[in-house]
Amino acid sequence: MPDFRDLTYDALRQNLSRHVDGEVRFDIGARQIYSTDASIYRIEPAGVVIPRTPDALVAAVQIALEMGVPITARGAGTSLSGQSIGAGLIVDCSKYLNRIIDVDASARIARVQPGVVLDQLNHAVAGYGLQFGPDVATSNRANLGGMIGNNSAGARSIVYGKTIDHVRKVRVILADGSVAEFGPVGAAEWDRRAERNNLEGGIYRTVRHIVAENIDEIRKRYPKILRRVSGYNLDALVAGHLDVDPARRPGLKDLVVGSEGTLAILTEAELSLAPRPRSRGLLVPQFDSLTAALDALAACLEYRPSAVELMDQMLIDLAREQRSLREVMASITGRPAALLMVEFSGEDDAEVSSRVHDLQRRMSGVRGLMSATAALEPAQRDPVGADAEDLARRSHE
């Protein structure tokens, strides 16, 4: 008796090969490679499609939907919880759909395809004095499509928030294979779109009903914390019931961000860019226990840093073993159990220096402090910052 699942997957391969401009990989090697990501999980997919164009991406999704095969959109595979693996069809957007479509430096806006790598975008806009705010540890390979799906934040989320705070519009493929564009929507426009006799219209009607019926519970139960990225962002849509700045109005884009590809497949995004700070400074307080370092965090936050990174003894020891970092790590006193790297950024060197030294004085009375070293000059500061970023990347590998 034939295995009908194998017959379905063989028909899927043939249809994809016939109608999609891209690579269609159903061989055992490809299935093994795409069965893992940066997590501990392993799920072998039926096959992989690597579309070359947005139209090819739409065609691939439509074929899989028509055949009832589940879809997992994938970028660089840096997810730590298995979000980029699945038993159906893997759609890899990283190889070809990686174009920066447009940059409007005066408006601080960039339009990108989902496979654009974060460092690629930041390099492209650095000449304008701009950057994309969220800065994940895997920035040298993380795709912006994955960051949108995950609602990524990064070390400087104190200043820049999460990815949702920087997504202006998204262009997506819906569950019926149709293409829609979601951006900020006022109440009247929401009502107009809800009247459409298609899936998009139905989504506007359904989401409006869910939010209206549960608005009190959403306000009450969604955690009021800086880096909540779990669940759908219904709390962002509650703002639609309030008097808000039109430029910051919510829309269905806010549901797409953080949905891990469960609601739609991204084909393009319009992002807000942020000014790149001209000056940075570090304070590195060192502690005799991990608990003391954690207890000092509240005092550090009083001085509005742009980032706070914790290194425990294991990371400190690993850094000392790297030949390129031995001179930098020589400034570390003794063998601390933990240290914090508290970064300040701004437009003026004097102001950044003042904030670093203000915190240094504040730290003098903190329990468990062994020393607190200021690093203001690039020769001191940059290697220490690069050290932390390099170790953070290694922890993801």
C-alpha cells in the first residue's frame, strides 16, 4: 500500500519545480541541514524551497497551501526555541530575498526584504549616521524577517525597545495565498477595511471583535515589562481605543510582529531607523558575587544607561583565555565572580563622561563591589564592548 504522505510530498516537489523560480531541495542532505537551528530540537522537513523573487515566494506559499502542507518561514536559523524548523515545507528567504529596497535617510526609513542581515542594513545606513535600533547578539547573521517574527530586542532595548517599535509597515502573504499590506490604521480606515469581502476584511473584523470583547483583560493581564515578546501583541492594538498620535497608531502589523510566521509570511518591511550616537562610554563594576552584581542593577538603571550586560565568572575566564583580549582583561581586578558592563551613549563626550563618573561614585557604596573601572577612550572601550558582543555571539553557536 502506498504511503500517501510520500505521494503528496512528491507532488509538492513537482509543482514547486514547475512553478517556482528558485531552488527546490527535497534531497536527504537538504532535509538534514534544515532539520535543525540554533535550538536543541530536530524536526526533518518534507523539503525546502529557496525562492529567488517575491513572486516566487508567493507562488511557493500558494502551492503549499493548496496542497495542505504546513509552511515554516526561515531566515538564518538563529532561533533558540525551534521556531525555524518544521515537518512540512521550509521556505528559506535568506539566500535571495536579501535586498535593501530603499533608504530614505531624511525620513529615517528603510524598506527591506526579509533575508536582509542586520549588520548588512546597519552598514548600508551608517554613512547617514543611522542604524536599526534593536541590536541582537547574532547581528552578523540574523535576518530582519526573523527579528520581526521574533520581535527581537537586544542589549540596548533600554533605549530602543523591541523590533515592534521600529516596524512601520509589512507586506505579507495571508493564509489563503493573497498578499496584503499592513500599516498604521485609524478607526475610520479600520472600519473601511473591515467591510472588504475577503480574508483581509475578515481579519480586520475578527481582530476588532477580539480586542473589544477582551480589552479589560488585555489591559489587566498583559505584563507591563520592557521585553515581553511572548504571545500575540493584542496589547498594542488596545491603543486603538485611545487618543494617540496618528503616526503611532496601531495596525495589523503589530500582530504580525512577534507571531513567528503563524499568521502570515513576510515579503517586505518598512522600518524606522534611529540616529547613531556620536559618543559612548563604559563603566565596568566588578563584584565578589553574582548576587551582588544583580543587586546593583537597580542603581545602574537610575542613571539611564543605554545598555547593561552581565558577565559571570565563566565568561570572564573564557575572555581571559583569548589571546586578543588578554591586555583588555588585564584591567579586571583579581578574579571577580561577576561584572556589569554599563554603557552610556549620547551626542556629547562631556555629557557621557559625566554620567559614567556619576555612576562610578554611586557604586562606591554598593555591597560586594571590588572595583569600578571607567572606559571612555575608544582604545579602552571598544575592545571591552567587542569582547562582550563576541562572547554573546559564541553563546548562540
